[in-house]
Amino acid sequence: MRHEVMFYTKGPEEQVNCKVCPRLCNIAPGKRGFCRVRENVGGTLYAVNYAECSSYALDPIEKKPLYHFYPGQLILSLGTVGCNLRCGFCQNWQIAQGTPQTTRLEPEQAVELALQQRERGYPCVGLAYTYSEPFMWYEYVYDTARLAHDAGLKNVLVTNGYVNEQPLQTLLPYIDAMNIDVKAFTDDFYRSTCAGRLEPVLRTVETVYGQCHMEITTLLVTGLNDSPEEIKRLVDWLAGIDPNIPLHFSRYFPNYKLDLPPTSEETMKMAKNLARQQLRYVYLGNVPQLAAADTTCPGCGSILINRQGYQTQIGELGGGVCLECGKKIPVIM
């Protein structure tokens, strides 16, 4: 079922200009935008994926990954189809770039499903819009997030951050946390590997900061964005915003169109050590053998949250402070 989109303008001869993301696609009648899910029908732009859910699951919130937002809790995660980037290493390319079967899930049904998890005794804090790019599901996310907000549920976006400022600001009042993918710190990488640009993503991070909880993820791809120089530029920029922002370095494995070797453990350790010179909370993903997922106190080094896979145990943390030294810790519980 089609649903008219919120941010677009109409032009001559039934042309439309989509305004949700920096691509600003000009779309002719009968055609779709780059994301594949916004279609011009007779001069009106519709979201063809509204309420079309490609997958949903009750996930550990650490899987998003969010390590400083209700640790140890669960969140109902929903995804659709379509994306406004074309990352050669995409781990969810079957739904982001493919045409999987979908299930109709209206906003009211999604909220009710999350509430049912609570009634069954699961520690479900709310809804996460993830798996595919949630800003390409904009109208559905907007409608669902408002209902979830009114029902006392939390809303989480797991996003590439490739969005224009007006849609972002319109949605933010209903969003409690975001994990934003900063895929690299060079425009060349974004253009050649993701068919996008870096600057809009940096702007999104800077806009979101202070308006909701935020964590950052960077997938380190062998030989493409994993040099010490590039990592240092990323860290310098992030530390300049706030050294308390959690940064997740994720290990790349071959997927979709890239068959480069997996990121080495040495590179992952180098990235963490370099980032910890300026950032207080740095984590490694996809390398369980390195045991680099614990949250430790930057004051005394005590283990505040112990993580083994997605098993989470609260340690020397209570009331937002380290129980050993009294340092305030930016974790929402």
C-alpha cells in the first residue's frame, strides 16, 4: 500500500524532487528514487515500503550496538527494504538492496507487539528501527515512533546518518537513542565504496549530539579505511564533540561485493589503543576473542559492565556512578 511521503516538492510535467536525504532525487513519473522505495505516481511521491516489514526480532540492545543505553535489556527490532547508500561491504544487502518478502505491520501493531513483550515478562524497552536504513522508511518510523513515545516506549534508530536536516529535526523529538554509522573519514571512501558523501553524515552526528543518546560505529575495512592516520582524524573529530561518546570499531568480513581479507586483530587493537588516547569508551565488535566489550571506569579502571557476547552483567555501576571511585558514568539505565 502506497503512502505519500512527507518531504518532497512537485515540479513541471509531474516531476518530483525528494527532500529526505542529500541525494535530492529528481524522479520522473513512474520511476523510483535511488533508494528504490520512493515512487512517483502521477506527480505524487509515495513510499512503497510503508508498513512493509522485512524482518523483526526481539534483540539484545547490545546488538544495535548500544552499550550505554539500557544495558542488558531487550528491544523489538524492525526493518524494511531499501537504502540510500550502496556500500560494497553491506552485511544486510539482501534486504537493503534486494527484494525480500515482507510482512504488513501497521504502526499500531508494531507498538502493540512491543508492549506484548513486556506483558510476557521480557525486559523490552521499546522499538529499534534497524536492519535496513530507517530514514528510507521515514513516514512509517515517524508515525510509529510517535505512537511508541505516547505509550512510554523508547525509540532507537540504527542509521547511516545520510539524511537532510529538516527530516532529522522533525523526527528527533521522538527518538531516544541513535547508533550512527560513520563508515570512514574520507570523502573518497564514501564516493567510491558507498556511493555517498561524508559531510552529510558528520553534520547528522553534530546535529544529533545533545538531543538524544548517541553512539558511533565504524566498520574497519582492510586497506580502505583502517590506516592510523584516518582513524586519528575520526577520533580527533569525535573527541572534539565529546570524549564520552561511545565508539564501536567493528571488524569487517567479506560480504556482498567486497572480498578483501577480514580486518586483522592487530588492526582492531591498534584502532582501540589509538582511540582510547582521547575517547573514554571504545569497543571492538566481531572480535570476541579480544574481550574488548566491557565498560570500564575511566577514573579507576573498575569493570562497570561485563559483556560476554550478548550476555551482560552490571558490575561496579549504580546510580550513574562508579561504585569504586564515584566518577559519573554516561550510561542510561
